Amino acid sequence: MKHGKKYVEAMKQYDRATLYDPAEAVSAVKKTATAKFDETVEVHIRTGCDGRHAEQQIRGAVVLPHGTGKTVRVLVFAKGDKISEAEAAGADHVGGEELIPRIQNEGWLDFDVVVATPDMMGVVGRLGKVLGPKGLMPNPKAGTVTMDVTKAINDIKAGKIEYRLDKSNIIHCPIGKASFTEEQLSENLNALMEAVVKAKPSTLKGQYLKSITLASTMGPGVKINTAKY
């Protein structure tokens, strides 16, 4: 794979073979984020879990102290007085059954997170084939199936992110933008890592955190020393 000039220059800023302290890695990633837009900084955590076993599935959510730098659009499925509660809390879209054909047939997906009250999950379940593959299905573990829609919306708007294993047992999460200060990115990274470390399955034998890589959208990956966590 051929890389552009900027990428090659960025590679010279650090040593690929070195495992960096989290703060050093953040500093290196900020230096290598040279694109014309505000790049997203992501962390990729390779785990020793086997997601095929239900007890080794990792899924949860954490509120990043400095948010993600992204405006998040929230869709809430609710009924009764929960509709006005969701609207008052700042949900971008609120509705019920009438939204199903719009999402299913018209391909409407102008939202980033879906929240649902438990009594609406029968309705939302019909959207499993559309929302599931996109990682948008509400889930109690992520705090997106709840009667407390106000708290759910406030947390999401404040910078709550969901972490979960992909098919390769890797967790991919944004922790902010390249324009954030090193302190902000470091604090967001630590908040996420604390949550992931706490989520370690009790049945897991062997190493939990196999590798941690930090990278900006267009920049090369910088490896973090897993021993720090």
C-alpha cells in the first residue's frame, strides 16, 4: 500500500517499534495529524477475548470528560409523557411506530444514537436488520434502553461513547479531535481505558489487553504500552 507524502513525513516523527506512554502517544498523534480538516483521534484496543463466547463479550459506555468534539444527533423511541420529556431534554428526533417505515423503506438515518424506553423495544426490534449492522440498536448495557430518557440524552450530548468488541475482538473508539489539547485527549483516553479495564471478563484466561494503538483519521498508528493499564 502506497502512502502519501504527509503520511511518510508523519512516520518520521516517532519510532514505530517503540511502545509509548499514553501521554507521549497523544503528543505524537497530535504532531502527525496534518490534514486540512480537524481529524478524529481514535484508539484501537486489541483484546485477548473471544467474542464468540457470550461471557467474553464486552459492551458498555463511558462519558468522556471532554466529549468527542462531534455534535451527536439523538433519536428517541418513546410514547406518552416520555415524548415531551425527550423533546425537553434536547432529542433531535422523537417518535414511535410511525418512524418504522421511514427508516425501513425510505432509508432515513439522520441520527447517530438511538435511545428507547423499554416499552418501545417491541417496536424497535423490528428495525434490527437495519440498525443492528450499523451499531445503532439500543442496548441496556450501553444505557440506551431506559425510562430515564433525560439522563440518557444528557450523557450522550455530553460525550458518552459506546465501546464493544468487533468481530476481530478489537474495540475501536473515538476519544476526541486533533484540535483538542494533549491534556483533554489524555483525560478522555484514561476515562475510556479505565472503563475497558473494569469490563474485563472474569472468565478470561491469559492476556486481556494485547495491544493499544492511537491514531488520527489520516495519520499513522502509535502504539501504547499496555502495561500502563
